[in-house]
Amino acid sequence: MKLALLFLFTPFLVLNPLPAQDTPVRSGIDAMLIRGNYEDVIDTCRRILAYDSLNPEIHYRLGIAYHNYLEEELSVASFKKAVSLNPGNKVYNFMLGKGYYGQGDYKLAEPLLSKVYSSDTTNWVYAYYLTSIYIQSERYDEAINIYKKFLLRDSANYNYLNKLAFAILKKGDYGYAADLYKKSLLINNKNLLALKNLAYLYWTANKSDTAIQFLSKGIEIDPGDMDLYSRRGNLYYSGGDNKNALDDYLTVLSSGDSSTLYLNRAGICYCNLKQFRDAVKYLLLAYNTDSTDYRICSYIGFCYYNLEDMKNSIYYYNKVIQIITPVRQQFGLTYRYLASSQIGSGMYKSAINSYLKALEIISDPNIYMEIANLYDEKLKNRERSIYYYQKYLDNLKNLPVAYPAEYIESIKNRLDYLKKNPPQQVK
């Protein structure tokens, strides 16, 4: 905890060294900040501002206290006040820009961070936040130009290489990005960030074996990094290597990460290895975290079937049906809505195809009537009209809502009329 407090206060010490003539009051506030007595700082600053509201240094220190007290909105408001009272102060501008950045308000953060970076292009902290905004807004070339300037000054800095490589990767030049990450590894062979991104780049190139090698090297360096096991497990899983994938997923789960994904995949791996009892154990845990995933239920049903527990197998297969049925019904409705839109666009044949797809999913005789009307009124195809009018009448008992006898009679009359006239050739 002491280290964390010191880290949060470090920018204040580095970027805003106190002048020698600083008053005892400000020195006392700074001492409280260093000790982490943020409530006392807030109280003291408020009391000072009650009679000296135009003191930017007090607003700034109040902002620091609020930031460490996790009151970000109040922190930003204090930094904003400090900037308004002393617009030329780089530290105030930086902290306000950093505050906006932390809130995700990049439009307000960028001008401030750009201003302080322009005043000191050798300051990596300024560059770090500014280029992060460029990356977020997909302005990769602007970020790349800044990273290259820092590399010109210090070509052996693997952090700069990592940043440049990431921007190149996001831009889509995977080959160049891989070369930069490899160069970064030559400088620091324990560079986990480079290893992870190289694994990703080789995976995108369909070289999963090489990607796994990079991740395995990372695990040798830091066996406690669960992200490495997760990434490697996913590669094993996608390649059908259930045994090795299972080992990695179990390692992640043993670390305390009990997310549905890892529970589910551990269960599936056990299932594929025909260890059904162990599979059920993990799949049930996954089901307890997400009972709406039909795939989990299906695997549980399959495992119980193989364990000859038909009662539970039936139960979970029924669960699958319960989960899928509303979705399937929605597919049917969507095809009907699509058909209506196609009719509105004059795409009558496409609309009929959509109605037929809807019929494969939902049983509603009204769809026959809609198809019959299209053939009759829009496509002038009497033979197909007769067919679908008859299908409608043959399925009256399945109508969700009974129609008046007069309406049904009108359909029968139209059908009789069409039958009495020679059918036209099917279009």
C-alpha cells in the first residue's frame, strides 16, 4: 500500500518541485500528501480556499488529494480551476489532460496533452498519454512519428520499440510489427509484452505452433502470468489439442479465475477426452454461472448420456430445447419481417423465399395466405396462387386466431374463380 501511495504522488514531486520559499502551510499539505492523509489535505485545502479561492496551487493540491481519494470528477474540477487561474502552468495542464483521459474524454484531453508535449517533446510521460489517444482514435501514423523520434534518441529502449510495434500492428503491417517485436526481444529477452504480441502475429499467420512456442517461453519467464496460460490454452483448444488445452485451463482455474469460458472449455476438453464424470463437474459449474447457454446444456446432456444417466440427460436436452425455441421462433418472425420489407421494395420473389424460410421454422397458415396473395396479385401466377390458397384452407384448424366465416368464404370464392379459369404458365 505504501508503494502504491508513493507511485501516485510521484508525478507531483517530479513535475512540480516545491520552490524553496514555499510557505509552511503548503509544506504541511505536501507532507500530508506524501503520508497519504488525503482527507486531511481535502479539509485543509477547502478551508484555505474559503478565503483564498484564487490560489491555483491549493486547487492543484486539492486535485491531487481527490485523485488519490478516487474522487475523479472532483479531481478534474480542481485541476480545471487551477488551469483557469494559471493557464501557462504545464503541470496543471498535464494533470487536467490526464484527468480527462482517465474519464475517456479524449476530445478535451488531447488539446491539453498536445500543448504540454509541444512544450517539451523529450518528455515521455506527455508523449505516452498523447499517443495513446492517437491509437484509440486510429491515428496510427501520428503515434508512429512520435515513437520514432524517441527511438532516434534511444534506439536501445525496448519500451519504445514495443509501442512502435503495436502502432504498426494496429495499422495492419504485421510483418514489420513482428520484426520490431523481435528486435525488442533481442534487447530484453524477458519482454513478455513482445512475446504475447508475437504469438498473436504468428497465430494470424496460421503458425499456431510458433505462437505456442512464444507463449511457452513467456510461461518459463513468469509462471504466474495467467494470461499466458489462457492464450496458450486457447491456441491448443482451437487446434483440437484437448489434453494440453485442459492443462492450461485448469491452471487458470486453480488461480481463482472461475469465469464461464474456462469452466466450459475445461468441461468440453474432458468430454472430448471421454472423461465424462470430470466433464460434468466443470460443465455444471459453468451452467451455474450461465444457465442460458444452450451449448453448455447440450454437452451436459451428452455427458450424462454417456454415463448412462438418462434422467439427467433428458433434463438437460430439454433445457437446450427451452433455450433454443424462443430464438428459433424469433428467426421465423424475422424472415416474415424481411418479407414485408422486400414486398415494400417490389422484391416479390425474394419475399416468397423469405416466407418459405419462415414456414420451415414456425407453423402459421397465414403465411400461406401471404404467399398466395403475392402469386395472385403481384406475380399473376394462378397455378401457384391456387396451390397456396388451398394450403391455407387445409390448415384452418392450425390458425392461431380464428377468422370470421365471411373472410374464409371469400377465400374459397377466390379459389373457385381461379380454378375455373385456365392456369397460366408458371413464371
